[in-house]
Amino acid sequence: MSIACKIKTVKSNIEKAQSNSPDSALKVRLVAVTKTLGLEPIQEAYDAGVRDFGENRVQEILEKYPHLPSDIRWHLIGHLQTNKVKYIVDKIFMIHSLDSLHLAEEIEKRAAAIDRVIPCLVQVNIADEDTKFGLKEGEVEDFLKAMPRFSHIRIEGLMTIGPHVSDESRIRDVFHQLRGMSQNMSKLALPNVRMRELSMGMSGDYMTAVEEGSTMVRVGTSIFGPRF
């Protein structure tokens, strides 16, 4: 099956899942995850209508950015080291993995230098897994309360990675918890903090994520096949 056909299938699945979501009118953004891929499959996905692409590593964005259409919206979805921020602050559409004040300070510094406001999502480790980055559930409120002082960062919502388990109910519970957290955090009404986006769901669980209110799904394997 071609990449274009796989994209069509994923979009159809998203629409089906939306009918079971808390807000069926909510728009879901498909972020095609292109880590380790060359330019050709990315261009093929672009030609099929995708404009949002996600990368785990800064280096891959830097390598691909000059050779692909300028209207691509690049999402940094992997862990971001502070010493790499300066390389992407002028190229990135959104950072999904803000998880420390130290990182926020660096983003603020680099964004201010080019007079740009960077949309960011706060990564939350809802399942409290040792192998994953992100804030613990109990840390999120204090972290968000520290954000208004960063005038070049705009918090658009939250991001999480579902647990790598076969129990669908456990995965669903994690996504449900993140949505509940988003609703609670929105009540704080903090400047520069908008709980508009929920980035959750990957190839194995994106339909469950959409049913639980995801507004962004990060899909790679279901579009491009397995990476080796």
C-alpha cells in the first residue's frame, strides 16, 4: 500500500474514533513521524496533503529542513537538550517535550533573541515510567504556574506517551487522566497557558487517544512502515 493510501486509512480511522470522542467537533491534527526517514517518503506524504511532521532528534530536522517545502510545520516530539535549542528555535512549529524550567529558560532566551513566541506542550509522564521523560502528575500545576514569566513561550497544552503494554484499558486510562488534568489546569487561567492541545496517541494507540480527546496524534509506523 502506498504512503498516500496509508495516510487516507489513518485519517479515516481518526474520523471513526472522533465519533466516540468527548467532543466530536474537535479537530485532530495528524503529525507524521519521520525519524530516520529520507527525503523521498516525507515528500510523498507532503504530496498526499500532510503538513505536520514530527522528529525525535534536532539533528534530523536540521538535515531535512533545507531540502523540503517551506510550509512544512516541524514538531519536535522527542527529548530536547538545552544545548540544542539554539539550532531549531527559528525552524520549529511546536515543541512537544517541555519538561523542565531549565529548558524553558533556554527556549525563552533563544526565542527572545529572534523575537519569536514558541508554542510548547508540557510533557507529562502520567504512567510514572522510569524509562520516559516528562513531569510527574503532581509537578504539573507548579510548573505551569511558573510559565507566565516566559513571554516568548506559549503553553498550548499537554503531551504524553501511552504505556507500552497490551492492555488497552490501561492505555485508555492514561489518556483519560491526561484529559482530566488538562481540564483542571485550564481552570487556573494562567497568562501564556492555554490548554487547547492534547498530544497523545501513536501508531498502536492513536484511535484510543482520539476517543479520549486527543487533538494531535503522532503516527509513524502506520504511514511509513517499521523503522529498523
